[in-house]
Amino acid sequence: MPWPAATFTLATEVPDVSTTVRDTHESVTNAASFIEENWAGWLYVGLRILLIVVIAVALRSMVRKALTKLITRMNRGAEAVEGTTLGGLLVNAERRRQRSEAIGSVLRSVASFLILGTAALMVLGTLEINLGPLLASAGVAGVAIGFGARNLVTDFLSGVFMILEDQYGVGDKIDAGVASGEVVEVGLRVTKLRGDNGEIWYVRNGEIKRIGNLSQGWATATVDVQVKPSEDLKRIREVLQEVADGMAKDTPWDEHLWGPVEVLGLSEVLLASMTVRISAKTMPGKQFAVERELRWRIKEAFDEAEIAIVGGMPLAETEEEAPKPDPTASVAPPSALANPASPQSAATAPIPPQTPPAGPRITK
């Protein structure tokens, strides 16, 4: 059976070419009109942003170069006197270098943050972006970060003020409370100390509540000498003055001593001894070496002058000064127990055993 004939009709819509051209022309016309109306504003905004960025970058570069030259000049001044006597007494090149580098780093960071931050805000203001919510969000974020990293912020701020105030530097011997020793490195967050036994202490700047600097200005060397009360004080003063004059003329003690060695006098008088105190103003950090040298020289001078020092080897005693033996020292004292009739002997006699009394015996 043959298939029935089918009739297919293909319907296609032919676009209106005139309508499409008209819409395209209208869109292009509107875009051109929009660009023509706003190109001056866009150009003004773009040039303003470009000017802000160029000025910010140029200002930042100038400030950083000026700070770098300042730090270099400070280091050059320290290096000029390094190695001389004045430089050894007043200037520590490494200390000056680290302090200047730390200050320069802080100033460069602060300058970059202020300049670039201000430029960014000006660019956002030129783009007519509302800065109120942004600044509020930045304030809340800053408070949150401050609470979360308060120890880090405390350490940083403490380090900045320690460096700016020059409380201590490399080479100083300090007592920071939690640790003591010689300063090896000063950072914005941590101070590195080397203890007396060679150990390294890392102390956070925020943990330092007090600082005792033993290397600033001058130090004092103090020596106490104990002698017998029977010694002649005038002779002792003469011997000590000879020791002080001789030490002040010898090298290197003439540089370590910043003043005459003074015999201050008696600091303590007891029945068995009296204490004579000697003091001298010294270079910072050299007081312990001066004290050891003073003790050494005083001991030698006293031995030559036959002046007895309490606690040392005693001098040979004469027959008059030697104590006489007590003849009754080996005789025992009398005892009450030696007499058997004494009450003490009766009290210590053993008690005799007692027998039960005799009586009738009961039997079953």
C-alpha cells in the first residue's frame, strides 16, 4: 500500500533589515553622545588620579632618599672616630649603626604608610566612592587586630621608644629584670643579651619593666679591707695612698680610672676588726677589673708593711701575746654521785624486789 502524500510547509521569518540597521544606528549614536558628553570628566578624573599617584611616588622616593642619607651620615660620623681613644670612650660604632638603622627603618615605614595611604584615600575620593563605611570598617578591623596582637604591638612600641630614647645599645651591660648581661642586638621586638656564662637571652621589649644600665656615664669601684683594731690608722692610710698613686700611673689603669682613688675611711668598727673603704670612679664596665687590681696591690703592700688582714694568715704571736695554758682545764669538777651517802646516790640506787606477805592458803 503506497504511503499517502504529505505536504510540508517551511515557514521562515525574514528579518526586517531596515529595523536592525535603525536600532544599531541608534545604539551607536547614543554611545557616541554619552562619550561626547562625559569624555571631559573622564579625562579630568584620569589625569587627577595620575597626578596623585605620580606625586605620591615622587614624594615617597624623596623622603626615603633623605632618610637614607641622614642614616649614612650618622654612621659615617661614628666610623670617623672609631679606633681612637675618644671613640672608644664615647662612641660605639656598632651601637650607633644598629640604632640609626632601626630608627631609619621605622621612619621609612611610617613615611611610606602615610604618603601611600593618603594617596589611596584621595584616589577613592576622586572616584566619588563613599569613604565613610570603608573608614568605619578599617577602624573596627584595627581594633580587632590590636586586641588580637596586643603583645606584638606592645613589644613594637616599647622597642621604638627604647631606641629613640637611647636607653641602651650594643655593648652595654644592663639588668633588664628578667635577665641581665651584655647587649648583643637591639631590635624593635626583641632584645638579645649575652649572660655572664655565655648564654643568649631573647627578651621581649614589652616584658622589660625596668632597665639598669651599667655602662652609661661612669662606674664606681669599691674595695673594703678588714684589719685588726690594734693597727695604726695613719700608717694604713699612707700605705693605701701609695697603692692608689702607683696604680694611677700604670698602664692601662690610668685610662680606666676617671678620678683619683680615694681612701674614704672607716666604714665599720667591731671588737675583732675594722673595715677601711677605698673607692674610685672608673670607665663604664671596668669597675670589676679595677677592684680586682686594687685588692691584689693592697694585699702585696700590706704584706710588705706587715699589716694583718682579718681572715688571712695570722702573724707570728709573741710570747707575751700567747695565752697561758689553764692548769685546771684537765681537772674534772666534783660530782655528788661520788659520795654513796649523798641524796643523789640514794636516788639513783636500784629498788630492791619486794616479796608478797605470808597468809593462809586456800585449797579445794
